[in-house]
Amino acid sequence: MKSFLLTAMLISSLAVSASAADTFYVMFNKTTKKCSIATSAPTETEKFSMMGQYGSEAAAKKAMSGMKQCKG
């Protein structure tokens, strides 16, 4: 019974980790004036502005190409 619970907990933790990787963030670097895509939200709010959160890298790239702050 313990091994079953341990296995279930391990599988659920892997599923949570995998779903977290499906989030992509478009960030604007206030210093360099350039945008980038990351898999974690910006924590340095004085240096970065979060421009959006997307479910795939392709969606983030498409959104970033339409943002006037990211052009240039």
C-alpha cells in the first residue's frame, strides 16, 4: 500500500512539473529595450516587465511579433 501511494505521488508530481513547462512568458528588458521568452515569470520587476503569459512557445513568439515594444 505504501509503495502504491509513493508511486501515485511521484506520478502526480511529474505531471505538475510537465504542465508548468507549458507556460511561456514574454518579458521586456527595460535596460536593453528588448523582448525575450522565458519559461518562468520575471522576478526582477525593476528590470523586466511581463508582457504576457502563453500556453506554447509558438503562441508567445506570435504575440511578441505583434508587440510594438518588442520591435526594433
